[in-house]
Amino acid sequence: MIPYCSICWDVDKVKLLDQRRLPAEELYIETRDYHDVIEAIRTLAIRGAPAIGVAAAMGAALGALDLDTQDPGEFQSRFQIICREIAAARPTAVNLFWALDRVLLVAQEHAAESVDAIKAHLVTEAQTMLKEDDTTNRRMAQAGQVLIRDGQRVLTHCNTGALATGAYGTALGVLRAAWEAGKRFSVWVDETRPLLQGARLTTWELGKLGIPYTLIPDGAAATLMHQGKVDLVILGADRIAANGDTANKIGTYSVAVLARHHGIPFYVAAPLSTFDFSLPDGGHIPVEERDAAEVTHLWGQAVAPAGAAALNLAFDVTPNELIAGIVTEKGIMEPPFSSSLKPYRPTQG
Ligand code: MRU
């Protein structure tokens, strides 16, 4: 077993591994204050779409526990305000909003009960979401591991392991399941500028799993593909529109274009909680723009002249026609995604 967890509920507090400190230090943040959870999401102490969803639900539960009213009406309205605050932490990963919708529904479904009972339901729901995420990821991993064959050289971007989820991982979970099934392969890890989730986190996780990897600068993917040294690409998603257009870490679209040019299959792995069926296509996905200082500075050290203009789009959208398949807990969805995803659309979605 992997001796770390991205996030967990510990009696009456949330414990999360501070991913900003990795790989140098394994430090956990422990808090009973939902504002700290918002800050952790905003600053990427916890990150990755499914992990953000679990953090949002746990943050909401902390916020609920802190409400000092016994009046059910007042409780509901103050709880909704807390959820709105959490929703503003980051805009792209839809799991954040999916998780908050779930806890808001739980609060409403139990509205006739005492405030203490509703609080208990919210804590249980947040913990259930963590367990469900583990189960979902393991199912996804089993469905996707058929894509991995002995001797393959697989390229991945950003971080999609246990750190980015409640447990196990999405795209990295697929690789982990393949490895546990006895397949032997290696991984090219894009460093993933500007915040280096590949260099800092994916290498750290692959190392713990014992899966051989080589870290590369993002710009090296083209050459490696041209040299015939990449057999498959698999990575994660932050939000997938109804037609399969996929928002993921900036640089994903470049990898997809490169893969198509070189005839390399490009797969996405994501749970159904990452799909946003209310959006017809990727053009409607809100893309987070982060502080330009994340581009101009590394660890507080300037890497560009003072005052340099910089653009820091945290995500990009890969058009569905570049995607060979989307691995989910319900199996591998194939193009055309509007048809293959149809059975999984919520009825009012
Ligand atoms: O900005 P981040 O680190 O939260 O971005 C994360 C990604 O882009 C991941 O690829 C995505 O959330 C999938 S995580 C299983």
C-alpha cells in the first residue's frame, strides 16, 4: 500500500497532504476551519479534480460543524453561503461544483431534522465521497489497464495519481493497475510548467509505485514522438463537455496535437464526476487564469526580467476529435463521445 493520503477526515478535522511542499517534505495540514480548506484548494496545497471535489465536500462539512445556530432555516441559508465561498476557490475542475451540489442536496433532503443531525449527515456524506472516489478510480483503472502492454513507453502530463484524487488515481491509476497486473512498461513524465506537477508529484508517486519513469521538459515530447519513442499517451481531465472536449492542465492540447501528428493513441482517464453534461462543447468551459508570478518566478526567484508580461492559463481544452478514448469507471468511451456518453447523462443534465 502507498503510505500517504491526499486528504482524509480525522474525527472532527480535515487532514491533507500539502502538495506545495512535495517532493522535499511530506507535511500534513490539519484544520477545523473551512477557510483553510478554501486556501488549500486555491494555492494548490490540494489539487487535481477529484481531490478538489473531496476537499470541497469536507470543507463544507467543517463549515457546517462551525455554524452556531439551532434554527434549521438559518442553518440552511448560512450553509449555502459557505458552499458559495468554497465554489469560488477555483473555476475549472467541475468536481468542485459536483461535490458542493451533493452536500447541498444532503442538507436539503434532511432539512426537517435537527441541525445536529444535518451536520452529522454532511460529515458522513463527505467521508462517503472519499470512499466512492477510491472505488471509482479502481474500477476506472481496471477498465483502462487493457490499453497498456508490455514494453510500451507511455507519456503522461501533469499529475493524476493518488495525490490528485481521493485515492489510487485516474490516468496514473490505469498505469498502476497495469503494473500490479504484471505488465512492464515505462513512463515519460512531462515536467508540466509552470507549477511542475509532473516533475514534483508524478515522479514522486511513480517512484513509490516502483514504475520506471523518465522526467522530460514539456518541449521534449515532440522529439521523442518523432523518434518513435512514445507508444501511448494517457492523462487526466478537469472538466469534460458533453461532446468529449476535455479541459486539462495547460500543455495537454499540445500533446494531443503532437500525438495525432505522429499517429500515437491519446487517451483521457476521468470519472463521470468530471463530466459536465450541461456544456455542449469545450468552448463553454471556464479556464482558470492564475497569477502571472507563477510563470515569471520559480520558488520566489525571478526567472524573467522585473515587469515582464506573462500569461498564466492553468488549463487548455483538447478537442474531442484528438481523443482516442475516455477511460471511465463505466468502461472506455469511444468516439463519437456524444453517443457513447449518452447513457451516462443525468436525466436533467
Ligand atoms: O492545477 P491542477 O494541479 O489542479 O491541475 C490538475 C490537472 O490538470 C489534472 O490533470 C486533472 O485534475 C486530473 S487529476 C486526476
